[in-house]
Amino acid sequence: MDFEGIEDQDGVRCSWNVLPNTRIEATRSVVPVSTLYTPLKERPEFPPVMYEPVMCKAPCRAVLNPYCQIDVRGKLWICPFCLQRNQFPPHYKDISAHNLPPELLPRFTTIEYGLSRQSPVAPVFMFVVDICLENDELKALKDSLILALSLLPPNALVGLITFGTMVQLHELGYQDCPKSYVFRGAKDYNAKQIQEMLGIGSGIRNQPGVPHQQNLPQQTFGADRFVQAVEQCEFTLTSILEQLQRDPWPVANDKRPLRSTGAAMAVAVGMMESAFPNAGGRIMLFCGGPATQGPGMVVGPELKEPIRSHHDIEKETDRYYRKAVKFYEVLAKRSAASGHAIDIFSGCLDQVGLAEMKYLVNWTGGSMVLTDSFVTAIFKQSFQRVFEKEERDEKEEPGHLLMGFNATLEVQTTKELKVCGLIGPGISANKKTAIVSDTEIGIGNTSAWRLAAVSPSTTVGIYFEVANQQSQALQPGSRGLIQFVTTYQHSSGQYRMRVTTIARSWAEGSSPEIPASFDQEAAAVLMSRIAVFKSEIDETADVLRWLDRMLIRLCQKFGDYRRDDAASFRLGPNFSIYPQFMYHLRRSQFLQVFNSSPDETAFYRHCLYREDTSNSLTMIQPSLMSYGFEGAPAPVQLDSMSMKNDVVLLLDTFFHILIWHGETIAEWRKAGYHEQPEYENLKLLLEAPVQDAQGLLVERMPIPRYIVCDQNGSQARFLVSKLNPSTSYNSANQYGGGEAVLTDDVNFSSFMSVLKSLAVKAAS
């Protein structure tokens, strides 16, 4: 089965592509019926159709699709979800068996409609900028922000908030001199207070004495002093940014600067929800250190007080953590409900409080970028990549931004399937329908979710359960249908609706079709999302035990073995690398928090929640390429045996791209052999991985860290920590080759032998 081909057409990967036909059989199959769905998957060969979709009667509201039965004579169609008959609208009167609209053709299982509805305002970008920075950091950040103004569409609206000890909201509509509203950094402001102080919001029209109220455009609710189109305010905003100074508040040597990140975010969210409710927008926070005062503070201002670690959070000894998480959760819910995404760009060697602020990003569909400094290329290029545009012909104007705003994703299923929940960058839209399951996986109890921002790579995991009892087993050959409907605001201002309808056959639990349809890559990613979601609530040890139990049950169900004979155990080709993914997931930084700060863990998990199948697999099990004189570059096993003296390795973990030179190659390079014409092949060998690494850097967001190192060098630890330690200090190296890894971790062959012996035992 061509899983990648289906993904290219529909943006969907399913764990099972033939479904077990009863609830009990589905439970026995261990991995839930689930899909990874990329709502805005790029499909340049299928441009949107510019008319309204035909929908079923309420309350069903499913969209016309190729799996509907149609009666061309009676101009009727039957909805496959609720079986109601619907009349075609009058403009479909010429429909016939040979003249069908695109949405009924088999190749249009995914179709995008351009709706007549327009957004009342252009996308809004609110920059929230930390000014408690060193001068070189602040200068680099200001340069990036000024460059960003040229990347935005001219009609996009921008605003600026700066914060240090105080929070300043800059008035861009006043051009005679810089003017700003100042808020106390130690105070929490609710939406009502912000509306009254700034004179904005839907309730302000009829109040006496509020300034600037003549003939205001309806849509900005009085906020056009603070938020203006780029083409109008570019000069004013550039001059404000150029003149930005460090926070003038004095900082003693033994103290951290007073930084009021929480108050600044409260002002930004309050202003955006008052002035632009349900209009697409992004709040972009640039943060150079932890919040040290006011709501959402992460650590006290005294430097002798260390910032919390995983251990403090686990033991609940940190006095700020719970309170800060609660504060940012409330802000995240308010922002997501108004349709505004929040992005966090952190430029600091220490932690800035991403662990507390993670819901601001994860619930709104924003981006999170973790860097050491705003001077680095990682920050500058990742920030520019947010504003990527659609590719157009050279003659045409540059395309629109490659992002959707204020999206709603709804799922519709035939009655045999129920929706358990979603794990991904969204929040529940609280739509309780008959297809909602009582079992929750992730964000459950709803069949619709809000995603305040979506990019072409944003991918959600959606989990289902089979509702059929044994007595009503379905006929093999009948099909279960799932429809995903994503309504979003395109960056041109037009609303669009992307509809994907997939059909999967039912089969009896014992049928060989079920294991033959297993997509082990998608299943590994879907299970890893559940594991990471659980680890936010449960102890890591419990999550690892759960993963192990699931793996053993899957091997018992689908392995081929004689009872109590581990040597006879075999897994079919569709399952053969699944245990390997689970082995690497157990060791990964998503579940093992040792050696990661809480901020790094929050960042890694955020990326896993939003990336597509191939990127997620790279995070779980990094790819390793070997370059040598023997032959063409080839992928090799992620194993310590691959570390040989005479090869160059290229490791891609998604977060890091690392080029490792074996000892011999490194010595030749240091001796300068590659610069001599007779050693041309050495020069080519050293250049090949660099070119391949550049290819990987071009398409990645956020930009990975690029590392070049030699065998036994200090940076080689990034490679060694990811390898399967088949040659460790305590295992005799019988085969030669490879480097001994200093670790007590279990290697993959021991892991597999224990797994086999447990799987072949009588059902445990």
C-alpha cells in the first residue's frame, strides 16, 4: 500500500488502513484507529474552486464528496454519514453521469473551496518585545523586526508593545513624537480594564468623552491608534524601533533585571481580543530572559535564587511554577477563543519560562523557537521563515503568506466510528455531537477544534474508536468514512474551506487484510503523541511502562511464534521496525528529561505535537548517513557500529544537523591533504555531507543547530547520545569496528530479546 502517495493526495496517514469491524477486535489491535492529518498540505496541482460547498441538512452538515450516492435524474444526493436525501441546488441542474462537478470526481477526495465570506480586517501582527537585553542583543533583535516589516504584506496590521520593568504600548497613529501608554509591570490587567484605559472594544462607541471616536472603521473598535497597516506606519514604527533603548531601570550586580513578561502578554491578549475578536492575528513574543515580577513570574529577581529544574517541578518545591502555569493557561484559552496565535522566540542562554508559557503556543497553533541569543543565525532565519510566501511565477507579484488564521477543524464520521480526541496544536471548540466518544484521548469530548494558526506543515493526530458491538458486526467490504472540514482565513483575507473525505474498508478481526494495512510509521508517531501527552500528567516511569505493555501486546497479537519459544518469534514486514521506533522513543528527550531543562523539554514536545509523519519520525529515530571511499553515500543503522575511523557521518535529529569525521579522516583534513590536487576524492568526500546538510537546513522550521565535529571531540556527544550502544564499555566487541559507548543503557538487541521472551509467554 502506498502510504506516502495517499499522504501527498489527502494529507492523511492512518494507523490502520483496513478497520477491525467490532469494538472488541479494535481494542485487541492495541494501536487505536487514528489518523495524522495535515489540513493545509500543499497541493499546487489542485487550486481552490471558487464557489460555495454543497452541504447536507442540519444537524449533519457534511459536505458533498465522491463517496455520496447521486441520482442524476432526480437531482438528489444521499449523504453517506446520516443517509438523508438532499436536493442539488439549482445551479447544478446540468449534472449528468458524464458531467460531474469536481467534488464528485474520485481524485478530488480533498478539495478546497474559496468562500464568498471575507475577513473584515487584514491579519494582525502584534510584536511584544523584551528590552531588558544587552545592547548587541537588542540591536540584532531591532534589525530583525525592521526586516520583518518588509516581509509582511502592505495591508497587514502591526502593533508594538515593549516591556521591561514597565509595559509600554506604542501609539503608532501619533506621528509628531513617540507616544506610548505605560502599564505597571507588577499588575495583572483584565480585558475590561484594558478596554477602559485605552478606549477600545465593542462597548466604547456610545461612551461620552472617549477620544478619536469620529467615523471610526467598525472593525478595529477604536484600536487604529495602536495597530495600523504596514504601508501607513512603516516609517513611524521603524523610527520607534531604531530609537528603542535598554530598559532604564537600574539592575544591581546580584540581581536579575525586573522583567514583566506576564503583564505584557496580558496587555497584548486583552487588546487583541477587544479590538479584533475572531479576526486572524498573531502575537509574537521576543523574550531574552525569565519573568521576574508581576503575574506569570518564573523566578525571583535575586540571582542567588536558581531557576526551577525538572526535579523542583516534580517535587512541587518551586513556589512560582503552578501559579505561572495557571496564569498563562487562562491567557492561552482567551487568545485561542478570539482566534489569535501566540509565537514565542526565546534568545537566552538560561531558561526564559517556556515550560510555564507552553500552552500559549500549544493551544493556539503558534511557533516556538528556542535559541541562545538574538544574534544567532538560528533566530534570524527561523523568524524570517515564519513569513514565507507562496511560490508564484516570476512575472507575478510575490504570493500571499504561507499561513492560515483562525481555523476550525471539524470531523464527521459514519455511525460505526466515534471521535476520542485530538493531540496537536489546538483547543476544543466544545461541539458535542452523537459521534463523540466517552473515551478521551488528548483533547476530547468534542468533534471540532480551534486552531488559531495553521501552516502547510501543521499536523494533528485524531483518534477514533470503533463503536460496533459483536452482535452488529459489519459486512466485510463495507466502508467506514471520515470527513475533515477545515475552515480558515487565508492570508489574502478570503475564508476558505478544505474538505478531505477518506473511506477505509471494514474486515473481520482475524482477517490478514488488517495487519497488511498497518502503517507502522504513522502508528509510531500517533503512539508517541499519546505517550508525550500522558507524560505531561503522569510520571515518566508510568508512561514507559504503558509503552512497553502496548508493544508487548502488539507483538503477541501480530507476531508469528510458537508458544514459549523466543527463538521462533517473527514480525511481518509491516511491523518489523515498529519495536525499533519504540526503543528510540523510550530513550528520546521527549520522555527522558535527564540532561534537558524544563524549557528544552517543552520545546521538543511542542515540535512533536505539530510536525508531519516524516519529521516526527526523524525526531524519534534520527537518520544517519555514512560517506566513505567505498561507494555512494548510504543510510546506515543508528548504531555505535557505524562510527568508523575512515567515514564521515551526517546525523539529522530534526533539532540538530551534525557532521562527524572519523579519526583518520579528521587527521587527513588537519594535515591539509584535501587541498592537494591528487587528493581530489578526499575533498569531494568532505564536501558531500556539507551540501546534503544545506539541503536539510533550507526546508526546516525552526532552523536546526548545525554542528561539525571529529571523533572523540567534545561535540561528538550529540551523536553518541543518540546511537544504539551495541558496543558499550561493558559488552565485548566481537565484530570489530565501532566505538565503545560509555553508557549503562540497554542496547537494542537486548531490548528485542526481552521483548520476544515476554511476547511468546502465555497471554500476560
